[in-house]
Amino acid sequence: MADFIQSKTKLTVGPIERPPVISNKQLGLLAVVLMIWAPFLVKRVLAGDTLLHDSKLWLALAVFVYFFSVSGAMHNIIRKMPMFLVDRNDPSKLIFFYQGSGMQLGAEGFAIGFLYTVVGLLLAFVTHLLIRVRNVTVQRVSMVFVLLVSFWAVKKVIYLDNWKTGYGIHGFWPNSWK
């Protein structure tokens, strides 16, 4: 900044003194506080009673990272995509889904990310919790529900992809099945 001012105004700027971020007194106080707090921290770490030991927190963070990944949120942040657009024909309406493969709105990504997250959480439910249920009827009914909801979610994702791009996704059937 001083060089810029000197080059533009031809004025001499004296030396600029920058104090340290933490003074010596603050550093000493911080060291004393850390020494007093260290035994309590070690006790909690050994007892497994910290946020890093909380499995529910890790589960929530994993679901968030999964949703953030499949929703395209990083793409929307980097490209500065809007969440929605105002309809040119009717300014009182908002457009959340833009037809065409050249652009994706933020709401589109969040909708698809939500559907993928639902399928992922249902798969986790089936593989981690449903196997512990002893009642076979409850397992079967739950499994049918999970399959129907997952099928519906994947069908909606495929429908949106077909609508946006115009390309149809179809299943492959072997020649012997026809």
C-alpha cells in the first residue's frame, strides 16, 4: 500500500510499524490457560467424551458431505449459478428447472441431491438397521417400501435428465428375452 501511494502521489511514506497479532502478555496468558486446561482435555479425550467421539455428529457430517457432493453445490458455487430465475413471460413466476443441458440452476441440483440422498439413506437403513429386526414380516414390508421409494426417486431423476437433455434412457434387454 505504501509503494502504491508513493508511486501515485510522489509523497514519502515513513516506515510502517506492524504490531504482532498476539502480544507477549497475551501469549503468556494463553500459555497459562492451556496448561490449566490440558489435564481436563486429556481426561475427556481418554474417556471418549469429545465431539470427535460423537458418532451422531460424524453421521450428520457424512450425510451433509454426500448431499453436497451429489447436488452439484460446488459447481453452483464455482460457477455462481442462481437458485432460480424469473420467468421472462410472467415476472411474478419463478423458474426452478431450466430446460436444456447448457445450464443448471441451484434448485435443480438440490432437488436431485435430495433424491439421491433419500436413496442413499434408505440403502444405509436396509444394510445397517433392517438386518437387526427379528420379525421377517416387518423386514419384508420395509424392504418393499424402500424399493418403491428408491424406484420412484431414481425414476424422477431419469425423467428430469430426459426432460433437460432430450436423450432417452432405456433399459437393455438381451436378444433372447424378446
